[in-house]
Amino acid sequence: MNLPAPRRASQHALWALLAGNFVIGTGVMVVPGTLNEISVSLSVGVATAGQLITAAAAVMCIGAPLLAAAVARWDRRQLLALTMVWYAAGHALAALMPSFGTLLPVRMLTVIAPAIFTPQAAACVGLLVPPEQRGRAVTFVFLGWSMASVLGLPIGALIGGHLGWRMAFVAIAILSVASATAVWFTLPGGIRPAALTAAAWSRVLRSPVLMGIVSVTALQGAGQFVLFSYFGPILKQDFGADATTLSVMWALFGAFGLAGNMLVSRFIDRIGAGRMVLVTTALIASSLLVWPLASTLAWLAVLLVPWGLGCFAANSAQQARLVGLAPALAPGSVALNSSGIYVGQAVGAALGGWLLAHDAQAWMNWVGLALMLIAISLSVAIDRSSRPA
């Protein structure tokens, strides 16, 4: 990003926040990436291991808005750095857990960090850049999640496949410490977005437009995670993919995810966030539609391209959409949008696990597609409605 000279120092802070989202995203996705290894190591079924995703998503969903209120008056430099230290400690402790029963609560405590970091990083961006650059800055910081998909997820899967899931968790702990250090030394002190009053929270919760956007986010997440949560086991079972092949597939998916987010960051202020949401959601839906045509890994790689382009870009567009519609309410709306992401993950992972456990794997893409089509319909209706007061 090219910022005016007086804001040049903010570039370093934006890069640190992007890096933080990279680590956060890598940590969130490490379970889908190492699901096979966790299942075997802890002697539980894949569907059971997948509930680590559901439980973590539930914590992040509930935690994002509640913690947004609890930390409203914190200095963001201290808050975000300490959040990454918490993330480091949680992953290090999780790597020591001997059973699924002990890993689950540690995982739930660990993901308090994503519930804080991503929404609070997005909310404080508006204080780092001029208003006319706000949409681009939000999507830029969210590029960290795309980078997590193109680098963090496949590398984590590769480490997990060859060295075990515990070493993958340790790697994330080390990255979290590095991220905390970067945030501490680059983010200016004294950044405290105005705390939302009860009246402001009421405006967010009573706004049909803002809450409708959050609902679109939840539907997008649910539609994707019906299948996304179980990519590893499905590719192993149906295509005989080993750890290296899985890592390559994750990397391919992530590469297009990064490309999609970069395109959104470049063009969103020109064509509008609402239209960008429709484009990215339609791309994901198209991959779910043609999923049954994947007869080989090569064809699957081709069919995943639209999904990759839309996956993380859709979330970026939704964040920018909320910030652009009501900047003053962004701390609350962005936190609720993060909850929407995690609600979708929890619902999608639970639905996918249920279908997998009941030998209904063939229905997974169709359930996901139905949810994406509902998201598209709702997003169109929102664009046609009036803006919030």
C-alpha cells in the first residue's frame, strides 16, 4: 500500500497486522490441515476429531462480540501483542495433550485469541489510514488470512503429515511469539477506538442491513465448511492422497485464495463491496456445483480454482462492506461479522461431520451449495434495501 508521507509509519503497522492475521489464520486452519494425524494419534474417528473445528468456532463466535466490549478501552498495541502471546501459549500447551478429551478444552481456550485479534485489528485500521483508503486497508490486513491458506496451511499440513500434528502446533506457537514482537514494535501506542455505547450496540443489532450482512457471512462460512473441514480425509479416502499431495493441494487452493484477495483489495473501492461479495460468493458456489465431476486429483485441482479465488476474498469484501456502511459502528459490526464467520464454521463442520458419520458424503457439496445460494439471495436483497440510519 502507498500511504501519504505523514502516514508512512502506519505501513509498518499494517504489515504487522497482516502478519498477525497470517499466524491467526494458520492456527485456526491447522486442525483441518492435520485432521488425519490428530484422528490417528488420539485414536478417535475423523468426524469426532472434526468437532475440534466446531467447538473452536463456537468459542470464537461467542467470544468476538463479548470480548469486543470487554477490551474496548485497551490500548490496541498492548491488546494485540498480548493476544498473540496467549495464542503461542495455547498452541504449545495443546501439543502436550495426551488425549482428545484434554486437547478439546485447551483448543477452546486457545482460540480466544482469534476472537480478539482479527476483529480488533480491522477496527483499528481506520485510525491508521485516511478515510479514502479505509476499504483497501481493511482488505490488505485481511490478506494475512489468504497468505495463511497459501503458505501456513500447506506447510502446517506437511509438518503434520511427516513430523506429527504436535510439531505443527509448536511451529504456530513460535510464529505467534514473532508476531507479538512485530505488533509491539510497529503499532503506535495510544490507539483506542471509541468504545461502543449500549445505544451504539443497539444500532448495530437493530440494523437490518448490518445484521443481514453478518448473516450472509455466516451462510458463506457454513456453505464452505461442510466440505472444507474434511478436505484432508476426503482426499485421502477418495483419491489416495498422501501428506505431500495434500500439502500441494492446500497450497494450490491457498495460492488462488491469495490471488483472489489481492484482486479484491485492488478493485473493491472501484466496483463496490456489495458487488464484490456477489462475485466472490458466486465463485465458491460454482465449485460446489461441479464438485461431483472431480474424477481425478488433477480435475479436482481445476475445480477448486473458483473456490480458492472467492474463499477469503468474500470475507475481506464483507469486512470492507461493514466498515464502509457504518464506520462509527465498525468495532461492533466487524466483531459480529467475525462471529458470523465462526458460526458458519461451526455449523458447516457439524453438518459435514454428521453427513460423513452417516455415509452421506455425496450430499456434502449439495448442502454447501444450497447454503451459498441462500447467501447470494440475501446479499442481493441487502443491496436493494436502504442504508442504515
